[in-house]
Amino acid sequence: MSMSVKSTLQRSSGAIRLLEAHDRISTEIVRDMKGLDGESFEGIWISGLTQTTYLGIPDTEIVSPLYRAILQATNLNALSSRSRPLCIAFDADSGGPISDIPALVAVLAEIGVSMVIIEDKVLKEPGKKVNSLLSANGSQSQADATEFGKIIQTFKKCAEGTDLMITARIESFNVRITQDDPDEEAASIQSSLEDALSRAEIYKKCGADAIMIHSKSTKPTEVLNFLVRFRQTDQTTPLVVVPTTYSTTSRQSLVDAGANVIIYANHLMRAKIQAIENPLWKCLSQNPYLFEGDEEARACVAARNYGCLLRILPERQYRESE
Ligand code: SPV
Ligand code: MG
């Protein structure tokens, strides 16, 4: 049995925390581990980025969310069998083909997912989604709010009578083109904030049960400003945040501003890469001929941090983003 995000939110006084898991062993680790504060994670995030990394392909939606959900059904089939039930949130990228949505929602229900997050990105071409953390100006495109609202409506209709929370993810901060001039930059940030707030209203009217606000800024300001402004007029709709780039921000400050769900989106994959590469690097230094002539393998082994996750992926855009 998995836990429903909705009922867990109703019982929780602070924010619930979800940690990325991309296979069975990482799911079991999340189930057993506690944070430094001694508290357990309430559940897992099935991340597009780490699921595709696990498959060795880029996070560009070349495989549909439906395909990833089906894959997860085999990977996570241990969910029901172990001691502590977990909440499961699923990253549905841009939602995939609209004709897939009924099947996607059915598979998600089957594997116990109770929150699905759909982002208002638009793919320039099929299979060419750009990951939100990539910084190249203008590389990401946002969907028209009304068109995206129709996708939310379709998810909502398919999920009727279930506990699945349809969550609209707003990318206004990530698609923004940064400006050199400080005044123009401040105006651009402000207009993204207003755009994000007005999209939140549209998506709620289309049936969104929760809103996720994303940002690739290393400072939490954009997200905190959104949370505070949103909460001035709506104290109930759950708000979801992903503090990957602004990771030094305390959980309490996000909760105080109005966040209800905090997703730690790629940590187990990053930990796994380090756990593999560190002993391997040691082994390599003891045996310098191990990878002789194989520059690609050397590059993988030598990588040290998040950049490594991007570097091992074959797409040129990831290399350019380093
Ligand atoms: C993911 O984990 O796949 C996400 C979050 O969508 S991010 O990579 O930050 O866009
Ligand atoms: Mg994703």
C-alpha cells in the first residue's frame, strides 16, 4: 500500500518531504532513512531526470511519461510489500501526447501514485524538451497558458473519483531571458513573477489541485516571493517547491512562506554516481591502464558532482551547459 499525498498533507503540520528514487533499491533506502533531524521522508519523487539517467538517455522527453510510468511499475513493485508505506509523486514532464493521458493516469493509479506533476513547457520538437536546470538563455519555451490549461483539464477528468492530485508546474522563472542591465533584470524578474501568479490562477480554474513553482536560481528569492504573494489570496491550495539550485535555503523558510511539499529531486542518483566513482577512481589511480585509450570512460569516472550527472548523458546540450 502506498500513502496518499492528499491525506498525508491533511495530517501534516509542516511540509512533507519527498526524495527522488529511480529504482527498487533507492526506494527502499528512502523508506528506511531519516534526515539529520531524525524525521523520515514521507515519500518518493519519480523524477524524469533521474529515471532517464538510469536508462542512459537524456531528459528530453524522447521517451513518453507513459513509457516511464510503465517502466516504474516493474521497478517499484516492492512498494506494497514492505513495512512503511510511502507517498509517490510522479514527474509527467509536459504530459506527453494528449491521447496517452487516460492510459498514463490508469498506470499511475495502478502503481500507487497520488500526485502527478505536469510542467507548462512546450517542446520545440518531439523529444526535445530542455531540462529546467539548464541555464542557456532562451533554450526553454513555455506553453501558452490556455493550451496548458486544457492538458490540466484532461488529467483532471481522467483522474475523477481517485485521490490523484493534479499538480500544475509553472516554469515562468526558468524560461526567462536574463538581462545584463540591473534595472531591466529586476523588471524581467518582476514580470515573470506576475506571469507565474496569473498562470497559477488559470491552472487552478482548469482543475489543478496543487501548484509547483520551479526556479533554477541559486537564490530562493523568486520562489519565496511567489509563495508569499500566492498565499495572500489563497491559503489552501498546496504549493510544491524543488530546492535543487537554492539548496542552502532552510526547510523552515520555505514552510514559513507557504510551501507544503518539498521535493529533493535528484539526490539519490547523485549519491549513487559518487558512490560508484569514488572507489572506482581509487582503483583507477592504482591501475592507470584500466581505462587507457578510453577517454569517455575516464571523463565519467573523473566527474565529481552534479555536473557529472549531466556529463554522462550523450546530448550536446548537456555538455554545453557545464
Ligand atoms: C526532475 O527531477 O526530473 C525534475 C526536476 O523535473 S528538475 O530536474 O529540477 O527540472
Ligand atoms: Mg523532470
